[in-house]
Amino acid sequence: MADHPLRILVAKPGLDGHDRGAKIIARALRDAGMEVIYTGLHQTPEMIASAAVQEDVDAVGLSIMSGAHMTLFPAVIDLLREKGAGDIGVFGGGIIPDDDIPRLKKLGVAEIFTPGSSTQDIVQWIRGHIQARP
């Protein structure tokens, strides 16, 4: 196990301007002892993948409310792989139809949290599924 707290990048890809949920998650993760990098609104997949590599994060959490989840999640995962950082876990949440969740998981998304998920459930999932990178 690495000797640092988990580092999680929380990002808002795409054009939607609603970031209250992302900020709540970022604060909950920080309160749980994780290091959190919040990139802000309107991030492109390239910006997110670059920030993840530069910040040496253990995972990326994407908050997507715009309906573009079937494009944005795979784009971030593909870019992380291209940058040699395919071991960075990607999880997320937002307005994502239940029918799309299995498809996203097949594409490499580790977990999806839908509206109503508790911050404690998200913290517990991260602690149980995300490992600190060396």
C-alpha cells in the first residue's frame, strides 16, 4: 500500500453548468481523509485526463448531468490509456439511465452512482475498490 492518502480528481466534463453534486462529493471525500482535486466546470476529456496524470491521482470521478455520458466516460478512459495511465480508476455519477450503466461498465467505468446515492456509500465504495497507486 502506498504511503499517501487516496488522491481523487473530481471533474465536470462537457457543457452542463450544474456542479453542486460534484462539490458535495469532493467535500465528502476530503472529509473522509482523501486528497481531492476539483477541476471545475466545462472540462474536456483531454483536460481531465491530462490533469489526472499531472496530479498523479488514484481515481477520477466524473459528474455528468448533460446526457453525454456514453461519449464522455469512454473518451476519458481512452485518453488515460493513451497517456499510459489506464490503471487510474474511473467512476462517476449524475443523471444516467439505468439501462446505460451496464454498457458503461463494459467500457471500463468502475462504478456509477445515481441520484440519491449517499456520500457515505460513495466513500465506502472508493475505500473498498480504489487502490493507491505507487
